[in-house]
Amino acid sequence: MKKNAISKVAVAGLFGVAAILGAMPGCSAKSVSGTFTGTAKGNGGDVTVTLTIEKNVITDVKADGPKETVGIGDKALEKLPTEMVAGNTITVDTVSGATITSNAVLEAAKAALEKSGLKASDLAKVTASAAAAEDVTETADVVIVGAGGAGMTAAIVATDAGKKVIIVESQDVSGGNSVRSTGGMNAAKTTYQDSNTFGESAGVEKTLKSAEKYADNADVKALTETVTKQWADYQANPTGYFDSVELMELDTMVGGYAKNDFSLVKTLAENSSPAIDWLASIGAKLTSVGQFGGASVKRIHRPVNDEGKVISVGSYVVPILEKNLTERNVEIMYNTTANKILMQDGKAVGIEASGKDGNKVTINAKSVVMATGGFGANNDMVVAQNHPELKGYITTNAAGAQGQGITMATADDVDAATVDMDQIQLHPTVHVDADNNASLITEGLRGDGAILVNAEGKRFTDEVGTRDVVSAAENEQTGGSAWLIVDQSMVDASAVIQGYIKKGFTVTGTDAASLAKEMNVDADALSTTIETWNKAVEAKSDPDFNRTSFNHQLTGNLYALTVQPGIHHTMGGLKINTNTEVLSTDGNVIGGLFAAGEVTGGVHGANRLGGNAVADFTVFGRIAGTAAAAYAK
């Protein structure tokens, strides 16, 4: 439970205002004191708000929502009560990225106030200060723009290198798109992989076969030759779990249609296992290994809770990154939107930004790290990349993914180059509720054995294919959507699925026929589909769609939820080298300017594999933090 209180001085000030206003003509003479509680439906369950009122002044607000998403919903539970007390009002702005929980807090507060017998207009008015916010100028060794996964990772590393770091964040909370990640992190040749029994021979063979399409690409050709030899050696002596850095590179190149910058792919894969170890060293352990779309083998590393159940990676990792920043006394300036990179003699020497109240914020620094994320929440910018078909499309992105970092760095005086800007990824499993709220459904369900069926109750694609292929297949189905089906044993093993059920996303049945009734699809068709799938799992062969991941037969109680494609990732962005230095349009390094995460392009090519985003922000965030600190001598 989040507890929020206001200082005695501030409360006394409110009482003074209340006394003055209460004596004014036209003000309510009714005076109420007491404690009142209201409840509303949140994102994960009930949200309860308790108001303490003394003579029409809100002196304390407590908001409790134990099932709200860590790193997202709990930000609203923490922030809104403080603002309610400060303004003596239940009408406050929602927290970006936590709309459902924010609205629940507001509705619960309204219900609590109604129980008091007061109306919102009965609360003593608090007059805001007329003084304009002052401009701010600060100095740091390294300034980081964006408090998502890449920005926070870079800040931790740069601080540990002995540098003073300031982060500016446009939103009122940290996390960006990173906190929304539901899957995990790809990493090759980790100790956690060896806890699995290898059974993905078909996946390796499929990737080697797919690589033949890119035989004219020297990097893909060389990788194919290396992996072919590694695979032959493993088959001759099958010890441990088969994976390699080169196989991760090959998967990433094939998944990106060989449009990737191979030097960045190589950096990603080679540093992926050390990045897993680094995360563990700061308290974020990703120990459960599964398989995601586009990966030959089980490579995605996921966190588990105290019960051993898989949980969402973003809401697990981001609070740990925040905790590490707090322990290092790193300053984060929230509601501060950067709009200009300061340049001197062709080098980046700081940034200018606008504060919440419109004041000018200047951070002078020796190096600048752009970690602003992509532009998936900026539909106009998405459409402008030659994608008119995506106008008005639903998005999984956080509100702050507006592309500001790209705009800043491509200004004339900075002249940064961009790459792959037209490569926009759709995620095939986005659940849209009755209020049009989009929720990303983890790809791990399909990797663990879930299937997709259409409105006719039939499978229509390889569920663990690359995201672009699965999304395109969904768009061709009736209504442009599908049903994702899991069973009871999958539910029992995953806190993520249990969360979907608690949110009311799913329908259920004791068998295929009863589930079909709830889904409003043909019972015979769905029964045949699941029976055929179970036989495919047993035979480890899918002649219909050539799926190679057969982790699970669907038995017992069955659950289904509707999914559709949504804008998920923008593969294009600023052009960087392997040291995360931003390159100019003439190919030269822009001194003092670094970038990491989704603001960059080149790593993922034409399509990002699930699990590579967390690897991206961790690997390149660490490199950016190290490089920016070294530059800031």
C-alpha cells in the first residue's frame, strides 16, 4: 500500500485558505471531517482510495492497488494521492502510461468523497502561485535524454565510472517502452540455457535453410558456414544446450531480412551473455529460458517470482534500474522535454529542454546520450515514413515515444544521419479492451505452446514465425484479428497469464467445444484444430504451417483471448557505430554525442526479433554509459 502525506506546514496553509474561503459569501457552510473510502476497478483488480478530510480540507490520501502493474500502475498509486492533497482536489491529471490505474484512483476518490456527503465544489479552493517558474541551468559530466531502459542503464554505468550524471525525462515517470516489455531478453551461451534439454533441432535446420535466401550477403554466408560446422560438432557430441553467439547473429540477420548493420548485430550478440550477468549483479536475475518467434532455440531469458512463475520482464527490470539510480543519487528531471542539442565546434556540449511549467532548462555537459526511444506513439511520424496504411493504427507504445531524439539530432547544426526509418514493426498479439486500451500480450505464450486461431476456429500460420509474418497473416483473417489459446498448465506456470485472466481478457472452457461456445466459433472446427495440433506436438511435425516449436499439447481447461496487430517497434533511427557514437550525414563521428536503444537504427534491420529489444537497451546502454563517461574527461 502506498501511503502519502503532506507536511504540517502545507496542511496548516490549507486550513488557512479554507477558513478565509469559508467566510466568504457564496461558499459552502457545510463542514465535514472524517475518513472515507471508495473502490473502483483497476488494471489488475480493485483500487481503494481513502480520503482523510478535516473541515473540508483533504489532509491525507491513501491509494491501495496490490494487483496493479509494478513499474506502471504503482506510479499512479504513488503520485496522484500526493497531488490530491497538495491541491485539495480529487481532480488531477492521470499518469502517462498508467491510464487505467489512474482512472481507477480518480473514480475511487470520487466514490470516497460522495460518501462524505461533499461535492468537489465543497472542497476549499487552493489558489496556485502566480509566480512563473524560473529557468534552470545545471552542469554535469554526462547528460542523458530519456529514462527508459537504455538511459537508466547508461546512467548507472557512467555513474559507476565516477561521473556526475543528470537524466531528463519528458514524462512524469521513468520506464518508457521498456517497462511495458512483457517477454524477456535474448542472450546466447548462458549458464541458464544449459538447464534446458535440447529439443530444437528442427529450429536450427529451419534457420540454416532460411539463410540460403541471403547467400549473396557475405556476413550471412560466413555465419551460415560457421553455424553449420558448430551444429555438426554438437550433433557428434551433444553436450549441454546447443546455442552460439553466431547462431544468435544468424537468427537476427535472417529475422531482419539481412538489412541489419552486421557490426551492430555482432556487438549485440557477443555482449548479450555478459549483459545477463551485469543485470544479475545489480539485482535483476533473468533465469527462466524460453523460445520466442524467429529464434532457432530457447534463448529468451525471463524473470520469475517467488513462486517460480514467469513474470513480465519490463515491470521487473525497470524498478530495479530505478532503485540503482536512487542508490547512486542520480538526478532525474521529470516532465522535462529536451528540444535541442547544444553544439560547440561541431561537438555536443549539453541540451536545452522545457520544464513542466514552460521554463527553460539548460544542462551543460561534456557528453550527451540520446536514449529517447522510438516514434511508435507518434502516428503522424509513422505514417510519414511511407506508411499511409498505418494511419490511426493502435499502438503498444508509451506516450513519450514521439521521436523527439531523432528530430533533435537531425537538426541542421547537429546533422546526424538516420537509417531504416521506414521499417515499422507490428506486434501480432495486442489485446484491445472495450475502452480501446491496448495491452501487449507476451510472445512467450506462443513460444511455450499457445496457438492462434481465426474466427472460423482454425489455425492459419506458424505462431512462432517472425512478428511481421504473423501480423500479416492475422490481418488477412476475418476482422483482422485472432484468438490466442492456452491451457491450464500454462496458466499455472505463468503469473503473466494469470494477470490476463484477472483483468478479464479471457474466456474459458473445460474443453474445446465449451471454449468454442464462449468464443462464438464453430465447435467442431475448434475441436479438430486442437486435436490436430496435439498430434503435431506428439509427432514434432507441423505439415500445415511448418512450425518447429512443439513445447506443449493443449489439454484440460482452455483459455482464449482476442488479439490483433498493433504498432510496436520502430527499427529505424540514428545511425551509430559499435561504440554508440552518433554518425553525421557525411559518415563522421559527432563528438560527444552517443545514442542507445530504440532511438537508434541498424541493429534490427527490417524486423526485430522478440527478446532483442531488452538485449538492445542493456547491451548498448552499457556501451553508451562507458563511452560517454570516457569522453567526459
